Amino acid sequence: MRLGIRTAISALVLTSIVVSTVGVHLLWWRTAHQVSQTLANTINDQIVSAVGDELQSVTTEARSSMMAVRTLLAEKVFEPRDARKREVVFRSQLLSQPTISWVAFGWPDGSFSAGHKAGDGVIEMLEITPDRKMRTDRYEFVGNDLQLTNSHVEDTKYSVTDQEWFRTTIETNDELWTTFTTHPKGERLAAAFAAPIEIDQKPAGVIAIIIELTRVSNFLSQLTVGKSAGAFILERNGEVVAAPDPNANEAVALKTDHPLFPIAVEAIRNASAYEPGEGEPFHTTVTRDGKAYQAVLTPISFPGWSLVTVVPESEFLGPVQMTIRNLLIGLAVLIVFAGLLSAWLAQRLIAAPLIKVINEIRHVERFDLDKVQRYPSRLTEIGNLSGAIGDMAQGLAAFRKYIPADLVKRLISDGNGARLGGAVRPMSVMFIDLAGFTGMSERLGDRIIPLLSRYFDSVSAEIQNHNGTIDKFIGDAVMAFWGAPAPNPDHAVDCCRAALACRRAMEQANLTDDHGQPVKIRIGINSGDMLVGNIGSEVRLNYTVIGDAVNIASRLESTNKVYGSTIIIGPETRRLAGKSIVVRELDRLAVYGRAGGLQIYELLDMAGDIGGAPDWVASYEAGLAAWRARDFSAAIGAFEKVLEACEHDAASLTMIDRCRQQLENPADEDWDGTTIARSK
């Protein structure tokens, strides 16, 4: 009994791998996933609670300061314009509330006064007049006393009336929490608690308690988030609000160099299903540089802000390691046993027979075909492979000198030897080319390759379907012939039918160039006696056709450009195809490189497909006869009649132009109406 190789390989591989692989990965995934989720949730809950308490403390301190200042103003303990008392009150609030960064007051006329912490141990008192002059008094601790150390006046572009927190508070006449970045001393993210002030029931201005969010970043750095985890406050688009930084304060800018910060940003930006306003935590996993991280996104009290905690999975997978290690030991024993068994079976059933077959393939590679032997095997595929190699060696023995594989296969099937030489036969040859290929290739560059591939596929299939042999591809040109290797008495008819099929195939392929215009082809066909056979040298042979008839076909292909036609055939093809085809005689042409003229025809269709030539063909041929008889006026009339039926017939337009040139500049008496081609 012989086994299939797939059955044998399945038995060998699945026995040793399926059980172990599925077991390891399933156990690892389930255990790791459950443990990581549980620990990540626990850590996140602790962090959310701590951050929530801190934000609550910040808002409580802000409200307490707001209440204290508003009460002092409402009770007229000091007037807003009383700079000395105002500064005392502002400094006292900054010193008593550690999370507050600014205590500010703005007047509707654009005046602005504020106390500002410039880091630990420094307080600045700012006053801006409506004409944009800013005075700054700098106070520093000397011992336990706060003393003025510097005072200066400078121009500023800051205007309190342009600030959103000021305008909105004035418009709503109500308390407001908002975030902003613009300060008199630069751009820094902050949250402001603003409220309107009325004195004697008259609007006096807006008081604002401002917390620069670097204070929150400082707090985040003090949180214990596992061994290497991190907590960040981000906006929905990933912009940072706060990140762990022990040195961040009003004087030191926030640094986002925490190693887990990019992971947090990636997590919130890629969480398309997460909405900060819904209040529900969102769990996601981020993988970077081969490491996995658990991230939890939790909305917090400020609209649009989210707390993002990132915990490396490696930190909390320790309990799983022992279980996996024990499992791997057991699996290792199983895999060793299964591997030994598989190796023994593979050696007997696969390896030994394949080594013999490989040696035979090497004989073929070196073309030592007489040394190839056949080896039986209990595996069906190996036995068939050995037999196929023997058959291939036997067939290739006659064709060692041929390199192209497709030509070798064809000659093998014909049973001919690889001998230099050929024979003259009556045949038909066809050249196909793409119209405008040169300009198209320059514009498209390497993007021309897919278009060429579809074009070659379309025409090659039709050539082979109509008994043709593809000789070669020359750039965008295809050369094919009929009548060899196997004789074909209907080679001219088959060649014409193939040309029409190629034209239809290109139309149906809907190929367009880079301007969106349909890609068109030009075809030249000629018949006659040609030399066909193995042409070349003892080193390299090519099975092809050569001769004058072949050269004429190539010239006819390019002649399509002159007459605006698609398919032009030579006189011998016209004679051989006879009544099987419908044509119109285009002209008598002396192709480039030949002295004598020959009749050229445009192939319109197969006679069986349309029944007969259209009426305008007779008008064209009447015009052609008048042209040759030097009756150019009558010729013009006949060609114009063609244009009534075929408005854009390029051949008729060309002939009308030639007739008018003859009327203006008559030719010599020996002129016989033959057109001489000036180029290939």
C-alpha cells in the first residue's frame, strides 16, 4: 500500500507539534490574559482613586481661595485698586495653598493684577495697565521672610479682556472652570476657576484662581504605580495634560521623557471606540518593540481629560512563569519522543527515496541525461516524481542546445531535433504594436509594466487560440507566425481572424493610458515564402522566421500611422484569404527599403461576420482609381463621399490632401500613383 505524501507529512508533523503548540499557546494566553487584566484593573483603580483625590484637593483649595478673596472684597476689607493690600492678600493665598499657581484679578478696562508662584520659594506680583505696560515685583525667601529682590517694568502683549476665562465669566456672570495656555509670562497649560466680583452691586471685574498643571505632573511622579508602570493625563487627541515629572513646577517646564509616555499616547489615539464623556474605563493592549503593555483609559472630572495608566505585561506575569516552565518540561519530553519517532518514519518513508530522486535531478541539471534512473517508492508522489524525471530526461535528451523553455516544450511535443537549419515554407506573419507607446512609457515609467502585461495577455491568448505561434516580444511589439512548426494551408485566413480577435480583445480589456484614453494597437500582416527553422549558432538557437515577406509585415504595421487604420495586410495575404475576408484597398505603397510598389489593404472583418463590404468602401476605391488616373477632382469627390459615411476616416482625409497637393503642384509624367514610404 502506497501513502500520499500529504498524509505522511500530516501524520509526522501533527503528532509532535499540534498537541504541544496548541496546549502551550492556549494555556499561556488564557492565564496571562486573566492575570494581566486583573492586575491592570487593580492598579488602575488605585491610581484613579489617588488622582481623583488630588484633583478634588486642587479644586477644593481653589474654591477656598476664591471664597476667601471674594469675601474680603465683598466686605470691603480692601479695594481691588488698593495695590498694597491686594498684594498682601494674593501672597497670603499663594503661600497657604500649595497647589495654587496664580491669584489674578482683571478689570473690564483691561487692567490686570496677579500673584504668581515662579517655582518653589519665589513669588512674583504682576500689574498690567490698559496701555500694556507690565510691572513685575519678584519676592524670594530670605530665611523665613519673603523679601522684594527685583522690580522692573516692560511692554507686554497680554490683554486680560482677550482671555476666554475672563470674557465668558463676564458674559455669564457666573463661576467658571476652564483650561487655557496663555499667561502674561508665556504659554503653559493651566486650569482656571474664575468668578465675577460685584462691589456695591456693581460689576467690578473677575477674580481667577489658576493652577498650572505642572503641579499635577509633580503629583503623578509621586504615585507608586507598580514597579515600572506609569500614569498620564491626556486629552482625547493625545496631547499631554500631565505626565510624571518630579521637577515640574511653575518655573520648570514639563518633560515628557517618561519611557511609557509614547505608549500612552498611542493607546488613546488608537482607541476609536473610547469616549471620554461616557465615564467608563476602556481597556486596550499596545505592542511595541516586541513587548506588550496593558493600558486603561479612564475619564476624569475635567471634560475631555482622561487618565491613562500603562503597565508592562512583563511586570505582572511572574506568577505564570512557573506554570509555563513546568508545562514546557513536560512538552519537551513529549516533543523529543515524537521527534524521534517522526525522524525514524521520515527517514524510511521520505528522506531515503528523496535523496535518490534529488541525485537524479542533479543529473538533469548537469544534462547527464543518460545517467538518470527511475526509483520505485511506497509514497505515490515520490514514485510519480521519479517517473516524471525519467520522462523529462528522455525528452530533453534531444533538445540540450535549446535554452528557452517554451520553445523546448514545443519542439519536444513536435518530436524534432535541435538541429541548426530550416526550410522555406508558405506562411503568414503578424506584427502587433501599441500606438503611442514611446511617449506613454516615458510618462509612466515602471507603471507601464501592468499595462504591458494585460496587453500581452490579451493578444497572446488570441494568437494561440487561432493556431498561431508567438515568435518573440520586442519591447511592446509581438511577432507571431502561422504555418509552422505544423503546416497550415489556411495560415492566411487564421492570421486575419487572429488579428481581428486581438483588436476585439483589446477593446474589451478597456485598457487606458495615463490620460484616460483607450489604448490602441496597430497590426501588420503579410504572407509569402519564408525561411523557418532553428537559426543561430551551436551555442544558442532560435526557432523563428526570416525573409523579405517578414520585413514587409513589419513595415505594414507602422504604415497604420499614415492611414489611421488598425490592421493592414499585404497583397499575398489578400490573395490567399480571398473571399473569407472583407477589406478595402488603401493604396499602392513602396515600403521603406523597396523600390517597387505593392497593393496594401485594410482588414475590416471576416466575410462571414458582416456579409460584405460597406457601401463606402466602393466610394473609396473609386476615389483611388481616379487618383491613379490623375483625375484628382473626381478623386476628391469620391473621398468626400466616404467622409459622409465615415466622418473621421483618416485614409480619406490623407488622400484628399494628396489630391490637393497634386492639383497645386502636378507630378511628372512618369508618376503612377505609388506612395513612397520615407521611413520604417
